[in-house]
Amino acid sequence: MTNPSPEQPHLTVRGEAHLEADPEIARISITVTSRGRDRRSTLDDLTHRNTTTLDLIKSYGDTVEHLETGHLTITPELSPHSRGERVRTYHGTVHITAELSDFPALGELTTRLADLELTHIDGPWWSLRPNSPVHRQARQQAVHEAVQRAREYAEALGTTLTALIDLADTGTGNTEPHPRSGLRTRTIAFATAAPDTPPPPLDLEPQRQHVHAQIDARFTMAPPQL
């Protein structure tokens, strides 16, 4: 508590809120690769695999809220025993990111993507939308706690609050941004399945989100009767 003048003492308090909520969206990262003996065939194969992957993701319609293709690379691998710069093979890579709001569809899509050759999947990353009402609810609760705490201090001093001087949002957001686990390619995840048998959809358990809000509030009080 600060007290700049006997006539109008000031009080600064902090209000906090911690909420749990179900996630609203999930993000997965897909890495599509290709290999070839020359640059052109590697690029052609990578283009075909990338198109196949994008078409599969787009087939889920509005379930996919965001889809983007990241950087693409074609890298030569030199022969280890060659005296010159003899290229042994070429490696192609393209990165894709997708965000979905339908989690049963996410499990099915992830399974189908993982069943593609030379495809690696990371995620899912669970999160709330930036404009989620859960964030607003956390901020409101933090403000209510700050006001309630200030009133309790004022009551303990035998006085009352007279005005709010300022209010500062000092911290709001999710506290668990990291994924729970990674997803692997077909060769690892579905090695025991028959070649012509579609793998079963993954049963993904959404990760609860922890939202934190912190508010600093400053009030004036009537002079306490001490």
C-alpha cells in the first residue's frame, strides 16, 4: 500500500484468475519428403506427394480452419567416397501446417496422413482461439478479485474505496503451449497392419487448457480512521 498524502491514500492490489477449459482447435505439422537420383525427378515426386497430402486435408472441408504450406527444400547428398562433387541422391522436403476444430475428424485425418509414405506428423498442439470467451472470462474474474481484495483491505482499515485510478493487464494467456506427444510415420505406427487394411483412426484425447489472467489495480480511499 502506498500513501502519498494523508488526505487521499492510495491502494494497489493484484487480482488473478486461473481457469481450465476444453481446447477449441488443434494444430498438426506435416513433413512430406521425397528422394531421387536427379533434381527434377525429386521435385516432381515431391510435388505429387504434396498435392496428394493437400487434397486429403482439403477433403475435410470446414473442419480445417487453417491450412498453409511452409518452406520447400531440395538438397543434394554427395557420395561419401567420391573425390569430386558427385551427387549420390537428392532429398526433397515440404512442410504443411493444418488447424482443425473437429477432434474426431482430426484423429481420422492424422491416421490417413500417417499412412502415406515418406510422411512425418508432429502434434497435435491443442489451444484456444485468440478471441475465445474463456480469455474474457479469466480477465473479468481477475478484475473482480482485485476489486474484492481492495474492498477487504479498505474495510480492515475502517474506510472505503473512492475511485479507481488505473487498471493494468499484466499477464493473460495459455500456460501449456507445448504438444503432449509426437505422431510418427506409417512404418512405425502401423507396422503390424496388413498392407491393404486401412489403419484404425487414432483416438486423440484433447488436452485441457489452463488460462491465466493477472490484473493490477490502483484505487483511492477515504482517509482511514486509525
